Amino acid sequence: MAAAAIRREDEAERLYAYLMAAAAGDGNHHVVASLYATWATGGGALPDWLGLTPATLREMLTELFPTTRLGRVPNPGRPPPPGRDDEVEDLVHLLLAHRAGVSPTEVGLARIVAVACLGDDHLWQDLGLWSRADLSELMQRNFPALAARNVRDMKWKRFLYKQLCETEGLRVCRAPSCDACGDHHVCFGPEE
């Protein structure tokens, strides 16, 4: 691993530890600290402000980590892909239709997940999470009715797009950017 990548991981781990030391709230602190720390140090695929407004991001961080003093929130300067706003809104609508209704952070997380679906890698990596299990935890905690539908443990991005297609009555549906993925055979092979 290159020295720069190791330094970025070390910075992300320090920021994660700082946030977790101040964790409070609704149980989303681990996944938000992970994705925020990755994003703030240049990793993942999330655009500016995690796809939220700066004020919404600040509110989420204050809700989950009330004693932190982050100062100016860094912004890697990655605009969202142009021309895909309708797609993001469809995904947000799908997620919010299945939200748990127990935390105000569910709304922000729905938008973050939807925007991350526009990335080119596995959803957990595009989010900047540290494992697929973290994404499963996020989905089960915040969108339990939707997560319960994923009975065959389908990859999350593929699953979300399949749900959108079924809502629209489409029988053939592809998740975005799958042709470029090195794991294409894993996601599109037999489900067993």
C-alpha cells in the first residue's frame, strides 16, 4: 500500500476515534463516523457534503456527536454526477418509504445512500464504510422493512435498483456502473 494511502487511513481512523469518543444519539454513530471520516480524508465516492447541504450535515454531526468541535467541515470538492437528480430522488423516496421512523438521521442517511449509489464501486465502498456489514447494519437499523426484503443477501446497490425497477414494473434492470466493476460475475452470477 502506498504511503499516502496509509496516511489517509490513519487520518480516517483518528477522526473516527475522535467522533466515537463523543458519540450519543440513535445508534447511527458508528456508520456515520465511518463514512464521514473516510469522506473527510478523501476516500469513498460521496460528493460535496456527503450529498447533503452543509447545514444538514452539520445538524447530523451535532445530533450524533454533540460534544465534538470539528470547526470548519472539510469538503473534498466532488460535485455529484450531473443529470442524475431524478434517480437520486427515486432512491430517496424508496428508502424513506421504508424508514424505521425512530431517528431524525434516517432522512439524511437516505440521501447519503442514494447519492452513493451513483458511485462506481460496491455501495459500502462508495459510502466510505469499512465493511459490507456496516452497510447491512445501516440498512437494517434505518430501513428495516426494505432490508427485510433482501432475503437472499443480494448486494445492496443491485438490490435497491431492483426494488426501483419492480416498483416501475420493469422485468430487466441493471444497477449503474456494473459493467466497469471487477466483481461483475459475483453480483450477476447465480444467487445461491
